[in-house]
Amino acid sequence: MKIRKSQTKQKTVDGKQKAEKPRESDLNAALKIRAEADLPAAPVQAVRRVTQPRRKDETEASAPRKAQEQTASAEFRQRSERQTAQAARGRQVPEEHTPTTGRFFYALKVPASITGPLSEAQRKLKGNWRTTGREQMHVTLCYLPSAPLDRLAELKALGTRLTEDLGPMDVKLRGTGYFPNEGSPRVWFVKVEAEGLDELAAALRAGVQELGIETEDMGFKAHITLARRKGPAPRVPPMNFELGWKAGGATLQRSHLQKTGPIYEQVSTFRFQAESQPATLPSETAPPQTETDNSPSPTQQAQAQEPS
């Protein structure tokens, strides 16, 4: 019996020891679980438990949102395209509809044999002078600041009628001058003379006014503009040219304003070929040709007729 009791006690002791060991492991496990609960990252099982049941719902919920976003994006693109197209049309309207009138002028073109020496004279300029290009040089006969484009045929007919009985003109260059002559000049020019030139200019102006089209008010003084003053600039001493050419015709030019200056478009030519005058003009090159002169130059200001 005593032996049995001792064995029982031993078993009890062993049992207690065995019971205590699992209690320590449970405590450690509890501490481990608590430590893991304090970590920022969620347990894998929790992520699976949260995300798996919601994936289907999120997909179903995101489908209409994506469709709405795509629709809104398409509508935005269409609205932007409409606005861009409307803005483009708005910029084109002035170019298509405003030019019901244009700047025109009747003129004598200056041949290359004359523009060369004049170009050499321009090298004497210093300061803020903007020179006239060789292909831009001309003698303005009548300036039309705002001529209706639908009257262009009448302007051509007028030029033909007033020049058909004229013979070639002997044009001569004289001395240089400034406009205005006093104070700060705006234009540097060379004077031009030719028999019948003043009469032709007066007839063109009267004919244009009879058509009811506006012309400039200043008197006619034949000249070739050599340069325009754009800022402080000294004057060039007077210069004389013993040059001339035989003008075989006149032209009707249109001036297109640009930021760098107007561009000239030759729209018609009128030959001086009266029966009493020689029809062939070997010394003239440019005026009788039907070429377009697209070199930039300020024309309408050149019309401000400088006093001789």
C-alpha cells in the first residue's frame, strides 16, 4: 500500500509537472499571438478573409464607374475637339470674310538697271533706317487705301483705258530728299521726272474717284522710296543721280500687310504702246512683265507724297 501511495504521488507529481509544461507553452503562444497582433502588417488569413469575399463586389462596382469615366472622357474629348474647331473657325473668319476691301496702287516698276545704283546709295545710311529692297522699288501713281475687291475688274479696265493711248515714257532720276523735310524725317527718297507722268497720275486719281473708290488726299510728287526711318538715325547728304529708263507700262499692285512689312502682289499690267511710239523697249525689263512681286515693303506710307 505504501508503495502504491508513493507511486501515486509520483504520478501526481509527474502529472503536475506534465500539467505545468503545457501551461507554459500556452502562455508563450498567447504572448506570441499578442506580439503578432501588435505588428503593423495584417495576418495573411485576415487579408484573405477580407479581400476574397470583396473581389467580386469590387469588380461589379468598378464596372459602372469605369464605364462612366470612359463616357466622361469621351465627352470631354469631343467637347475639346468642338471648342478647338470653333476656335479655329473663329481665327479663319477674319481671313475669309473681312477682306472685302484691299490696298491697291497703280505704279511704275523700276528696272534692275536703276535699282542697282540705288541699292549702292542705300549703303550710306546709318542708324535705324529700313531700306527698300531692290525688287520693291516703284513709282506710285495713285494709291487706293481701301478698294472693294468686287470692283477689281473696274480698276483693271480703268488702267487699260487710260494707258492704251500712251507711248513709252522717258523717266529720269534727280536728287534725293526727305519727308518731312524739317525735323525728324520718316522717308528718304529720290525724285523722279517724266513727261506725261503727272497727267497720268491725275487721270488715274480722277478715274478712281469717279468709280466712287477712295484715293489718298495728298498731292502727287513722283519719287522712289529708298528707306524709312524706324528710330534715331542721321541724314545722308544730298545725292544726285544721272540715271533714267524708258517706262513701257504701268502696273496695278495689291499690298498685303505683314508684320515685317507689306507684300506686293501684281494683279494687272498696262502697256504704253501708242502707234506713234516704238513698240519694242529694249532698255526696259520689269514693267511689261506679268510677274508677281512678293517682296515685303511699306507701300502705303510711300504714298505720303514728299515735297520736292
